[in-house]
Amino acid sequence: MKKYLYVVDYWVPFPSSEYGGLITLIAENDAEALELLSDEESFHVWQKNYGHLIMEKIITATKLELSNEYESGIIEAFCT
């Protein structure tokens, strides 16, 4: 089963918000990437107000196909 390294840039531009970040994660597809982010407690404040934007950011994320087997999950997150 193919997996991808996602680089998700989800900055919400000023003056709309001060929330945003850059997240790297491994997932099989966009739906799994959304599930991983939705399950992460540290993103709940952002999701409450701007969660409707996250799928768009996942779809447009940089995605790199991985050649080895890796476990799905969030690798690193920089968030404000």
C-alpha cells in the first residue's frame, strides 16, 4: 500500500486569524490525513474556527510518495 509524506501549510492570513502552521505527516490518502489531524487534540482550537479550511490545505499540500513502509501519523507540527 502506497503512503505519502504530506507537507501541509495551513496559515490563515492576517487579519482573519493568528492561527496557522506547517505540519508534516504520513498518510495513505487525503482522507486519512484529515482523520489524523482531526484526532489530534492540539489542533482542536484551530479546527473550531477554521476547520472547514483544512481539507483544502490537505488537497493542495505537497505530497511525496514514499518508497518504504512507514506507519501513518503526524511527524512534526509547528503551530501558532
